[in-house]
Amino acid sequence: MEVEEGSFTVLCGKSGCGKSTLLRHLKTVLAPHGERKGTIRCMGKDLKAVDQRTQAAGIGYVLQNPENQIVTDKVWHELAFGLESLGYDTPTIRLRVGEMASYFGIQEWFRKNVNELSGGQKQLLNLASVMAMHPCLLILDEPTSQLDPIAASDFLETIRRINRDTGTTVLLTEQRLENVIPWADQVYVMEEGQMLVHGTPEDVGKFLKDKDHDMFLAMPAPMQICAGVRRLWDDSGSSGLSPEPSGSGKPSSGLSVCPLTVRQGRRWLRELLDTMVPGMVSGPPSHKLFSDPAGKRTGRGHQNRRQQEIPEIRIRDVWFRYERALPDVVRDLSLEIWKGEIFALVGGNGTGKSTAMSLIAGIRSPYRGRIWLEGREIGKYSDDELYHGFLGVMPQDPQSLFVKKAVREDLYEMIGGKRERKSKAYPIDMKKADAVKGIVALTKLGHLLDRHPYDLSGGEQQRLALAKVLLLRPRILLMDEPTKGMDNHYKRELGEILRTLTGHGVTVLMISHDIEFCAQYADRTGLFFQGNVVACKDTASFFAGNPFYTTAANRMARQYFPEAVTVDDVIDAVSQVSKKEKEDLSHAERG
């Protein structure tokens, strides 16, 4: 692997492929224990020959979790801490701190305590503190994994600006490849600890598509749509239509070039539709040809909620604050969630989503308002009734569920050990070994059973946490950021798992910053803002037309297919246009 000076390089791959491990080797103080072979050169030297002070100043590193990198209590002190540790004089420290505060726009919260900041602000503070030391290399390990979509977009745009304005070399791993692939000078894809392919975004995308590789699911939506449309033509055989430009004489911006950004995707789609049906773009909106996509994703609970007398989860006029003197975090919250549906709750960091879930889980109690589960007020359930076969709670931090030194032992711990006996934790007649075996197969943990849970990647830890919760066979499943750290391939498998569960009557409430996942799998979606759900609709209607809280596919295609919110929706819409055009041609020939 070679990263050119001043370049913007993206490293990607499935969860557990070794991305974070590789990046940690690029800074000696973070290198994991174990045997290492080979050579790492940085700043013109073997990394082993670069002293710690030079590394601290020259190699900036931003971690996944903002909380893990902050070491002081004040914003201004955090900015100065690294410089103080390196022994810079006071005038230099003041100059650099002022420069960073101005560049990153944090003057308004310069004097605040760090615990008053949102997740996005904390990560921006970490970045500013690193950049105050003027590194020549900036390494970022999934820096937006805990940020909401808007905060993540702002943060990544700042990274791009740093690379563009200062020439700082950027090397990052990121699950939101949609936002970074278009900026990349080069992309490296890892698989099982080795480099699978590298090159420009276009070349890497073509390689993954040609190999039908799972990582193609992580490529930008415009690229996936382009590939899907071309596959549509390949599968349908000669139809007289082609996704390539039809002798327009236009330059390389035509359909033969795979789009990477929403703007490129819009141009590509416009030219495609105009090629398929001349005059279509300037005529009436074509979305009339596209049926409502919500129907094929709507779960049983959503379809039948009118026939259900009692919601599975019912919240009425709920208020909550952590201390009497503090402001309310949850404010007059009312919500109904029906049996067998997947309900997604989205919104910015710090709006109260996780607090609301803790109230539903019975972990905290509101000072006003009522919560019912299956028609019974939550306060009337005992802990045994709530948490053994009824409620399953998957927290945002999966490590909070790990108590053993091996994955296998952690799974058995959830059901009262390996002995074949019933318990309050596992009161069903199925053998425990069979139950664990089934869950391991479902969550793809078979090759990790002897690993320590803390040695797993972020995505693997999420899968282990899910496995532990599912072992209790919950009727209501509460999930806080379930896709954090997961690669797109396993996100799809997780989505199918959730659909299977809801098909058996399980109700799923998930908090998520993963807009694409919610759009694909949720039956209904609600926007949480200032302690309350301010909007709640079926998922397709919720995301259709939003400028920010929506998918890249919808941004790209909304002018022609406003109801299409996923990649598959857009491809289906183009297919419908193609079918209608074929029918019109056939009628014309017969006429």
C-alpha cells in the first residue's frame, strides 16, 4: 500500500477485514500487540526510526468514538493539550489555538465544558486538536460512526477542506463511502487482511461490479444505479434501447461514464431517460409510471394495524429530565408502534432518542406520562417479566453486554450457562447448544467463537450483541444504532433477519443514523427533534422529497421518480419506463 503525499485515500472493506488494525500500525503508540512483519515508511523514514515526539506532531489520528480521545474538561484546554505535551511555548500555543478555533468555527463554544457538546462537536474538537499540531498525515478510523447524517456530512466536508486547503495527506476508513468515494484520489479495498484491489473510484467500482463482490453494495448509490440499469439491459437482451448515448456527440460526461455523485447521477439519469424516450425529460413527470414502493416493504404489523385493537408499544404525554434543575430531555412524547413492524427513529445527536428508548426499556422512568407494552403499563411488569423473553435491548455500546473472555462463553452466559436446564433467562424446551448454534449461524460468528469480544471489530461486536439479545427470544426488540460499524453486506443480512423476526410477530424499534438502512427496511420512520417525534410516516413517504434526511438515490432521481427512495426503487422505476416504452412501440407497430 502506498499513500501519496497530499492525496485523499480511502481504505474500505468488510467488518473484521483488518482496516483498523492496519491503521493502528501507522502510529507506534497505537500499534496492537503481536508479531509484525514487513516495513512501514512514513515521513521518508522507517517508522521504527521516527521518535515519538515527531510521530505525535506529524501523524494525526482521529478515533471512532469521540469520547475516547478527549482528555480534558474544557474545549480551549483540549485544543491546547497536545501542544502543551509537546513543549511549545505559550505564544505559539495561543496562536495555534486561536487559528484552529477560527478555522473550525468553534469560537461560540470555546469556553464550554466538553460534556456540554454534541457528538458531532466532540469529533470536530478532536480533529481541531489534532490539526493544531500541524500533522503532515491525518488518519481517521471511521470518524463518523456515531454521528447523525448531517453532522457526519459536515465533518467529512471539513476533512475534504483540510486536504484541499492545506495539502495534508488524508487516509481514512469510513462506512459512509457515499460521502467520501467521490473525493478520493485512490481507493484501497481490503479482504481478510490483504489488499484486494486499489485504484481510482471508477476502476475499483468496475472491478467489484465485474466480480459481483459484496463490497459493491458500499459504492455510491449513483454507481449502483448505473450498474443496475446496465444489468437490466443485459438481462433483457436486445430491446432497441441502450443506456449508452445515442449519437449525441456529447463529450465524456455522457452515459458511458459511471456517475459517482448525486449531481453526476442526475445528469446521467436525465440523459438516460431522454435517450429511452425522446422528449420525456421536458414532458410531464415520469413518476406516474412508478408505483408506490412502500407496499413491497411494508411489514405485517403496519398492514394490519387498523385491525389491531392495542398497539404493541404505546407512549402518552411522557416527560423526562435527568435532574430537577436540568432541562427536559423528553418532552410530551406520544407514539404508537404496532406488533410486527419495524419502526425507525432518526434525528440529530443529542435530541433525546436514546433517552426515550431507555424509558421504553424500563431502565428509566418518566416524571410525567405513561408507557404501555402489549396493553399493560410498564411499571406493572417485574424485571423478570420484562427482560426474560419479552424485551430485548441492544445498546449503542455493544461492549456493555460483554462479560466473558470468549465469544462462545459470552453467548452461553446469556442463557444461564452450558448446563441443559431451564432458567428464568432461558425457559424454553430447546437445547442450549442448539440455540447457540442457530444464533451463531444466523449472525455469522462461527469463526470468532474463541476470540475475546473486545478483540472483534466494531461490526463484529454489533453482531455479537445482536446474537446475545436474540438468544432470549424477545417479542419486542429495541436497538440503538444497530448498523454502527457494519459493512453493507452484513447490513443487508441484518435487514433480512429483522424482516424474518417481524414475520413471526416480533416488534422492532430502532434508533439509527443510517438513512439508507432505514429507507430499505423500516415500515415507518419518525423524526425525533427537541425531545419529541415531530413527524411520523410510512418510510417511503417520510424520505421522499426531504433535502437532507433522505437517501442519495432519492436526491438523484426525485425529479422524475419522487417516490423512489432506494437504489432498487430507482432501477425498478427505470425498468417500468422501459416496459412502457416497449408496449407503446408494440402497439404502434400493430397499429
